[in-house]
Amino acid sequence: MALAAALALLLSQLAEKLTRPPEIAQHIGAFTSPVHLSGWMNVAAALVTATASTERALRLRYSRLWDGGAG
């Protein structure tokens, strides 16, 4: 869940940055992100995302079910 929320946040912030230049905005329009986070909140979101992705990768790597050890 944390990874999906972080991906949505990242995509909305990236879309806002990419559509901000006037040359792009006049052709496709400017996108305004519905969520605006401060700098420390972006750092906190990045740390939560890194922790969640590391936990997910480690859990899948050592899973008996996925490694064929079950049954």
C-alpha cells in the first residue's frame, strides 16, 4: 500500500514539473498536483518507500511458498 501511494505521489509531482514550462503547457496544458508536500515530507515519503520496497524484496526472496519449499 505504501508503494502504491508513493508511486501516485511521485507521478503527480513529476507530471506537474514536466508540464510547467510554457512551451509544453501551451500544447497540452499545465497539470497541477493535488498534493503539495514540504521538503521534509518528501524526504520522509522517500524513506518510507525505500523501507517498504526493501521489506517487500526481502520477504519475496526468502518465502517458502515462492521458492518452492512448500508442499
